[in-house]
Amino acid sequence: MNTPSPQPTTAIPRLTSLSHGGGCGCKIAPGVLSEILKNSSNLPIPPQLLVGIETADDAAVYQLNDEQALIATTDFFMPIVDDPYDFGRIAATNAISDVYAMGGTPIMALGLVGMPINVLPLETIGAILRGGQDVCRDAGIPIAGGHTIDSVEPIYGLVVLGLVHPSRVKKNSGAKAGDVLVLGKPLGVGILSAALKKEALSAEGYARMIAITTQLNKPGIELAKMAAVHALTDITGFGLAGHGLELARGAKLKMQLQLDQIPLLPGVLELATQGMVTGASARNWASYGAEVTLPAGISAAQQALLSDPQTSGGLLVACAPEAADEVLACFRQQGFGDASVVGRMVEGHGVEVL
């Protein structure tokens, strides 16, 4: 009796092994991006366009009428984790965040899907899409369409549309001298992702990473209703220092950050000290580090956390000092227990870490 020869099996590759970078760490470095976009402002700007590319805001805003303005944004990236369902959830949460960062309410999304069809099983691709759908369901919006391509690296994200009252649009250029800065989520997602890629992340660390990156920034809707909230942005691929610098440039002020008040995910400082940092962190620092003043004695790990790319990071709020408690209460009522006052806006320019 002839014994049939064993059939060759093809192992399903790790999602992160198929991409050269993951999450918001895939972003083009700020300095390079600035060079690419330097002539884009020559395009005509209609008066209804309340927010465009001029101040590096989180989304475009177009006024429809006296009561409504349309927010439009898109975000997509390559896998930051290997679990396909978690990847879909993270990418969708990150994309929707830009609407919340403008003070808006999301109304619908379109899917952006690029997958190596001959490499990944259809079940894996389906799990990615299901993760995105579940997050959109939590946000109360449908995925109403989209576009797909067969690509070399797996890519997933969303186009997201939202609505906001024109008077409640929260640009990242509206901060005022004396404003207090409140950060909604702790830092360290990039550090955790670097440890994951090196197979050095504990199960507890992975669980924390998924929990923080799939937490929708819904407080942005209520923060937009507060007159004392002057500016709003979310901390993503350029890190706290980079997105803080955008806010400072827009307001023509200096951002002062209090190093010991910045919330961190458990264990990330130790991981950074062990060298678990992303290449994007170094690229970020090379792009804008000259505009950031650091305190004497700051460690390399602490510096890395300032430029650490935050996939689906927290909201950064600039508000009048008397409104800080109300802003913190808004965050905490919606499950953001790590929200903290991290600094203030003063006269000057750049970012100063104290």
C-alpha cells in the first residue's frame, strides 16, 4: 500500500512581518512632509473651507450652512499588531479620532483596504474588516462604501465624515497664552509596538496596548461645547512633542510641558531604557528636535517618549485655567482615568520641557 506523501503547508505570516513599519509610525517624518507639501498652499481656497492644510489641523472642515460644517478626514496604515481583528479595530479607532479632535460627531465612514491577496487568507482579511466594522458600530456610524486594491503590504483605514456647528470647530491654532494643557491618554504605544515586534512584550502589556488604542476619543464632542476650550488636537504619529509643536506654531506661542506630569503606560519607560524604541521616534526627533528645549539630566528613554509615535493616541486640550477641572471631569466620566494636566501655553515659540 502506498502511503500518500504529505501535502505542503503554507504558514500564515505574521501581519507585522509583511510591513516595513506599523501604525502611525508609518507616517512620513514631519520635516520631509513639510518639504513635500510646501507648494500646496498655492491652490485656491473657497470661503466655505473653514480649515484646510494651512495649520496642520487634524481634518478639513467645510461650512454647509449657518448650523452645520462638514468634517472630512482619512487615515490608514500598515499592521501594528499581528491579530487581524485587533489591527482593524486600532486602524478604525485612529481614523475616527480626527473627527473628535475637531470637536465633531462622526456620521459615516468609507473603508480603505489594500491587501496582499495571494499571501493572506481571506479569513484574515475578513477579520481585519470586521474589527473596523465593530469600532464603527461603537461610534454609531456605518461603513457606507470604500475602495480595495491588491497591494504588496497590508493596509487598512477609513475615510471619516462628521458634523460640527461652525462656531464649535476646535482648531489646533486657537490656544491662548496662559491656557492649561490636558492630555487624555498616557504615552508609550510606540514603545509597546517596538517591544511586540521584538517579541518582548508581555501579555499584560499587549492587553494595555489594545485597550488604549481602541478607546474612542468621544470626549471631543463634549469638549467642543465648552467655550473655555480654545484648541484641540490628537497625539498620533509625530508624538507629543511634534503635535504639541504644531499647536504652538499655530497659536504663535510656546508650549511648556511638565515632564513629571506626563502620564505613561505602565512599563514603557523601562522598555525604552532597554532600547525598545521605533525608528519613527528618531525620525521625528531629527525633524523637529531643534525646536524642543529639554531639561538638564533628561534620559534618552524620556526623550524617546516625547517623540514616540502614538497610534490612536489621546486628545490634547488647551483650555482656560479655570476650566481644567471641568475638562478633566469630562475625560474621566467617559473612562479616561489617566487624563492629566501636562503643561501650559506661554509667550514665545517652540516646545520647552521642564
